[in-house]
Amino acid sequence: MIEVSGLSKLYGPRAAISNLEFKVEAGEIVGFLGPNGAGKSTTMKILTGFMPASSGIARVAGHDVFDEPVAVKRNVGYLPEVPPVYPEMVVEDYLSYAARLHEVPKNRIKGAVDRAIERTGLTQVRKRIIGNLSKGFQQRVGLSQALVHEPKVLILDEPTVGLDPVQIIEIRELIKGLAGHHTVILSSHILPEVTATCQRIIVINKGQIVAQDSIERLTTRMRQGLLFHLDVKDPNSAGIEAIRGVPGVKQVDLEGNRLLVELQPDGAGQRDRIVEAAVVSKMGVMEFAAEKLSLEEVFLQLTTQEGNS
Ligand SMILES: Nc1ncnc2c1ncn2[C@@H]1O[C@H](COP(=O)(O)OP(=O)(O)OP(=O)(O)O)[C@@H](O)[C@H]1O
Ligand SMILES: [Mg+2]
């Protein structure tokens, strides 16, 4: 549904993004995660046909963003960083206007607006002037205009920014509900945001993709198989000492009934000796598995590596 290859954007001599490569399949919800200035908004502006790239290819819903920007816009709903709302307009009038701009046929505009209002929880404020609404409700209006023409692809630049915790949950639920019917890319520099809503994340830092994977695989991979947990019925000091003595074991910590075993980079081959030591000392092994990093740690690790800070 979205295909990006060798995509770069220069602002003057500076590259905001360089050589991006990624794909998003139909129906997927992908999170674009990166710190401030990483190039998230730049990439999104290019994907929506809002701004041209300096080089490379981007195809959205089968159309090249450069050669067929009109076809792309027809298939894309875009929520920019700053919601593109007209403060002096009434919510429902603004949404009909957005529907017309997106070429919704005249006889379907009313229905499309009603549906967008309902989906984004704007029913109580549909007759109010946008400029008088709270920031969170203005953000919903922005989301509503992105949805009103039922686009195949939704590109949402920080969709929950400025919302209160209750609204954040509601908007996340709304976005999750779009999976399958719509293809969604959303950006965030907040980690819980992407874990809560996305199936896959693309981590971008200083204009480059530093990782892209499912959240599950990314967190496992990041540990490089070096941290394991061993759950036992009866943790005893003899057993812990025995495990500490296994070559390749760097550190062993006890947390309740869980031993956290950190291996040296060459220690992965010693896993059976660790379990053996636990069995010999009769600790009652219940589970032995690779420990997962939280995405927070992954993110820090990916975006603060040397020369990258
Ligand atoms: N119009 C512009 N002219 C010059 N430089 C720009 C322009 N827009 C963005 N940049 C630069 O390009 C880089 C990427 O910016 P971008 O807005 O894409 O980052 P972002 O990941 O969306 O960040 P944020 O989380 O702060 O929104 C930054 O270094 C930014 O300063
Ligand atoms: Mg941005």
C-alpha cells in the first residue's frame, strides 16, 4: 500500500531524511517513531504529496506521489502536525467542506460527515465554532477531516498530541479500529503511544531508519540474546553461585523467584549449563527464556548509539 525507496529530502545543504526504504502493507498500522527533528513530519509530507522529495520514489495506493499527486491525495487522509482547521467555521460545515475538497460526491457528503463526526466523538460539538473548542476537540476535528472521505491510507502526524489521558485512550481505540479497513502510518516520539496502537514500528533517527520490525521482535532482537530470566520455585544461594560460575555468565540478579541472567556476548552457548546448574542445586526450574527490553529501552539504545547522540 505504501512503498518508499531511496527517499531523501534536502533542505538547502542539510538532509532531513536520507535514503529511506520501507513498505507498509494494506491494513497495517505502522508507527513512525523518532526524537524531535528525526524527519517524521518531512517523510509524511512527502507521502501525502504535500511536498516533493529531493530524490527517491514513494508510491501510495499504487500511485507515485510525484507523478500522480492528485490520485494520491484522493486515497490519503492526512492529519498534519498542526490540524488544518479553520477556527471561524462550524465543525459540521468545515467537515462538509473537507469532504467536498476530497471529492466526495455531493449526495454522499451528509452521510460521510455524520459518520466522521460519530467516529471521532464530535456529536456534542458539531454545531460549534471550531476556534472555541478545546485543543483536544480541535485535534479530533483534524482527525475527522482526515477520515471523512474514507481514504485507503491515513497519515497521522502525532495524532494524540495535546489530548488528555481519557481522550488519548479514545483516539487510540479509534485508530486501532481502523486496522484492516485502512492502512495507517502515525508518528510519535512517545513510546507507549506506538506500543498501544501499532503492529509494527519504524524507528527513525537523524533522517535515517535505524530499525523496523514488529514491536515483539524488535524488543527481543535488541537484547541480542544476552539477557535471560530463569524462574525457579526455590532460589537458593548455592544455585545462584553455581550459575555465576558458569563461563560466559556476566551477572546474576535475583528478583523474587526470578533470576535475571546476563550473558557475555559469547555466552549464548552456555544456556544449557545454566539450566543444569539450577537443576543440580534443586531450585525447581519453571521457566527459562530470553528477557525482553521495553520499547523505551530499545528506543534509547537505537537513538543514542555512539556518533548518533
Ligand atoms: N522547512 C524547513 N526548512 C529547513 N529545515 C527544515 C524544514 N522543515 C524541517 N526541517 C529540518 O528537517 C529535520 C527533520 O524535521 P521534521 O520536522 O521532519 O522532524 P520530526 O521528526 O517531525 O520532528 P518533531 O518530533 O519535532 O516533529 C529537522 O532537522 C528540521 O530542522
Ligand atoms: Mg514532526
